[in-house]
Amino acid sequence: MFLNRIKSKDSGILLYGITPPKSQTAPEKVSEIAEKTLARLHGLDIDALIVYDVQDESARTAEERPFPFLSALDPFDFAREYLQPLQIPKIIYRPAGKFTREELRQWIIDLTSQEFFPVFVGVPSPDFQPITSLPEAYQIWQEYRENSVIGAVTIPERHAVLNDEDQRILDKMSNGVSYFISQCVFNVNYAKKMLADLAQTCEKQQHELPTVIFTITACGSKKTLHFMEWLGIHIPDSVKENLLASENILEASVDLCLQIAEELTNFCTAKGIPFGFNIESVAIRKDEIEASIRMVNQISEMLKSQGIRK
């Protein structure tokens, strides 16, 4: 079970991430999308399914969004009403700052009754005044921690600029967070630097290491690549040039993602950092989604061949 694997600090955890259908989608179409999602994920070797909360991040940057923002259905409602046939835990993202303490408490009660798990995320723009702070949200969750685990987001790109992601992680661990899901990794050196500093800080402050789950995403087009950069994912110039020059950008990106997964596996294993992977598709194109499913299988086999995943 996902809960036990996180509490035991097992390595080799595999997650898959999806976004709910758009809020304007007709109910019958939502059912159709859910059925296709269930068919894709049935039998897939994953420990849990992430259902993201989609936020408008346009205020974060002055650059025009490559794809228009469309609000999505509530991830908890979508998972509860449409994804129950998938008999694995669901991890639900929630921007805590948009809700009152009582709203968050009721949400956590509903969540735990479904055996779902929360990940609290920050607000989409720095000038948004949160109704409830992240520490306050974690404090509410503490009441239900006996039968739950809570995750948080980590951003290697932020560490490259501010050099404080290791301390941010420890601060969240002090609030009960036991695992961290990264932003999509395309710059493996950023991820490794963050991990090295985290391991050093944990040793210095005599803290146990958290589980770090790296998000892996294929890229199938120049526009998707642009969108990833807009989201704040750092893609090294050499990587970008190779992808854009390739005859098949999707297959080239899949090869790169598998290399990144193997490199991070070796790095974490050497440093004794419990780790896993979250595979997703940023785009909704069929070929990119199918590529993400293939990557789950390939990463699973890689982990099993090294004796990390059973």
C-alpha cells in the first residue's frame, strides 16, 4: 500500500499524474473521459494516482500563456465520482490558501473517508492573500495523521536560484510532511544539487531524509516545450537544441526522460535517499499520453532490474 511504502521510506514508488476534465465539459463527456482514463491505467504498475488541482498561473509571469487557461473540475469530486473502479489510492492536490480552516477540515474528513491523501500547494501568484496559511493547513491535517500521510511540492529550479529548498523541505517535514513531489525534471543537475544539499542538511541537523518523488514528463512538440518553460521548468539549452533538432521530438524526449530516471535512481541509491517517480503528460494529445504510459512500464522495469521495486 502507498501509505505503508511512504511510512516505511521504501524506494521505487511509482505514481501517475492526471488533471481532471475541464469544468465546461458535459457530464456524459466527463464519463467518457473517465472511462478512457480507467482503461489506460488498468493494470498499470503504480502505487497511487495523482489528481492535480488546475490553477491559473498567468499572474506569475508577464509572458503570454502558450495554451489558454481553462478551469477544471474539482480533483476530489472527479476522483470520488468517476475513478473509484481504479482500486489504488488517490493523491489530491489542494491550494490551501483559497479555503477557510473549516472548509479544509471538512475536506480532509471527506478525503480520509475515501482513503485519499492530500498534497497542499501554494497559491498561484505571490500577491494572492491566502485565507489559510500552509502551516495552518498542516496543523489541521495533524488531527488525522494516524491514518494518513501528507505530501508537498519541491522545485529544484527554485533551489538553483534561492539555494534554500533543503530548508524549505525540512520546515515542511516539521509540519508532518513525509514525501515531496518535484516539479517536472528536465535539468538533472538541478535535481542532483538539491538532493545533495538536502542530504547534507539532514545529516547536519540530524533529521531523517524524506522520500523525494521526481516528476517525469515527455514532450511531444515545440509548443509543449514552450509551455513547460512557461510553467517554470528549466530545460538546458543543449537539451532544448537536441529535442528541436530531432526527427521525432516525442521519442527523443522519452529517451531523455528514461536517462534522467536512471541517473536519479543511481544518485539517490548511492546517497541513501528514498525516492520514486511520478509520470505525467503535460499535454492532452493522445501520442503524448500513450508515451507517458510506456514510460511507466519502462521505469518500472528499470527499477525491478536493479532490485529496487518488487
